[in-house]
Amino acid sequence: EFIVYWFNGSAKTVLFRRNLNPVAPPADRGCQEFTVALPDRPDGRIYLQVLPGPDGNYSWDWTAWGEIRFTPEQPEK
């Protein structure tokens, strides 16, 4: 399970959450891409978290984060 959240020390906001099960759906295999809209709040931090999923089983789990980019949103014209 991949989670991206914003936290300012007291308030936590989950921005993205996805559970992968590469044994079953082939779409869950290989590299995955996602985009997250970041909050416009300067008083917190963004956290990237990996959990074992709903079964709580870390057996055979492996993961990596790559090509993480933080870019400002472009104003609409």
C-alpha cells in the first residue's frame, strides 16, 4: 500500500492511497505512475509511506520510489 500524505504536526491529510496486489491483477505489476495534487499550505510536510496492505503481511514485499518530482501547478489561462 502506497500512501502520500501532508502533515503539519497536528493535522494529517491523505493525498493519495493505493494498494497493489501484483499476484492477482497484471496491471499491478511493474512500475506504477501516479500524480498527486499537493496542498497549497506552507506549514506542513509531504510524507511518502509504504505499508504491508490489508493483510499486514510483509512477506515477499519490495518497492522503490523513483523519479519523484515536485512541480508547481501552472495557472489556468
